[in-house]
Amino acid sequence: MTTLVRALCASLFSLAFAFAGTAAQAQSGKTEVLWLGQAAFKITTPGGKVIVIDPFVLKNPRTPAQYKDLKALGKVDLILVTHGHFDHTGDVSGLAKLTGAKVLINADMGTTYGTLGIVPAKQMLRFNKSGPVNPADGITVTMVHAEHSSSVVHVDPQTKKKAVYPGGEPVGYIIKLENGFTIYHAGDTGVFGDMKFIGSYYKPDLALLPIGGHFTMDPAHAAYATRTMLKPKHVVPMHYGTWPPLKGTPEQFKKALGKSRTKVHAMQPGDTIKF
């Protein structure tokens, strides 16, 4: 067998294996959620689509070593960006370039990214709050409010000078998958009144909520939002423990939540859960 034939056979085997894995997941009807630390998640849908939210892995002190290479994330179909801060955007450009994934982003921040050449304009889906989009078959994404801030810090590749540019408004996302399973990624946020609307209208099965405090909700505020406004079936605490100011813990969140129908999944970076 020639070297060329061997290489071809190996490539065909790899493609067949990847297809089999995707098909098996689609048949199982499961949604797989991998937490990479901070607000970064990789979601694999029942139909085999891969969504990465707020990719910040290469310089994330809590991301496990096996994910310190963007290639380890494999195929990515969609990248969702909640706002412009570095701990949510550190690997948006690199992952978009590597995978060709469509980047979903608030309209003004998308303009900044396109102007600065961070992500090509044709690769972005710029949109705004409360206008659902269908970026992939069977998947609906709706941008919702977040109570935070947003800016884009960019270093000019030629002059090496750092400058701050408009980052539009911070947002969260409602992601409805092929089987109807609905995920609310809150982004960085404090509690706000329209969380009640999000809970009653979108009825999220899973909420991904910041609990670290200082820049976002602390455990007590996140528990209040969960118990009285969002009322999801499941919640995963995020955005805590990465740096000293983010002091909130899942244990504090659980204690503040008290008896609840919401199941709390206290994940460690690198953990995966299926729904």
C-alpha cells in the first residue's frame, strides 16, 4: 500500500468516525454542555451542531490544559459573543479563523470588529435584542438584555499601540435547539427586572448564570433571580473563581437558593453534562 493510499484511508476513517459520533448524538437526543471556565461554553446540540459561547481559553487560568489548543475544540459552527471584554473575547478571532464558524455579535460591536479586521464582516451575523435569528438548521438564537458594560480594547498590529473602541451593549442569549431544549446564557450581568420576562416567555430549561460578584451578580443576587424570576429546570453557575475579586461560590449560591425545583450543577472547568 502506498503512502498516499494509506493517508487517504486514514482520512476516510477519521471522517467516518466523526460522522458516526455526530449521528449517534443526534439519535440520542442529548444536548452536551462543556464548561471551559469563566463564561466560555461549548454546546453540542442533538443534531450535532457545535456552539461556542464567549471563547476565552488560551489565557484563561482555569481552562484545563487539554483545551489550551483551539484545535482541541474540533468543529465549531457558531460562536456567540456577549460583550467586548477580554475574558469573553480572547479567542474569538483565532477560533473564527481556525473553524470558519459564523460569529453572532451585537450590531455595534460587530461594526468595530469588522472595521479593525478582528473578524471579517462576511463571517459575522450582526443583530440586536429581541430579533430571533436562525443561524443554523433548527437553531434559533435571540439576543436579550444584560446589565453590564462593554468595550473593545485593541492593539494595533503595526504600531503596537493600545486603544479602546465601542463595544455596543452587553447582551445575553436565548438559544433554542432542534429538539426545543432552551438555554439562557446570561453573559455578564446584574439582576434586572426583565429577567422575569425571560423566564415567563422563553422558559429556559438551562440557565448559565454568573455568580462571582464584583463585576456581576453575586451568589445571593443570582439565587434571587433564579428562584423568583427565571425559574429554569437547571442552572450552571459560571464566572467565578477566575481571579480574586470573583469570590462567589456554588456552595454560597446553593445556600442562598434554598429549596427549589431548579437543579444546580456545580461544574468544574473541563466538565461535561448532558441533558
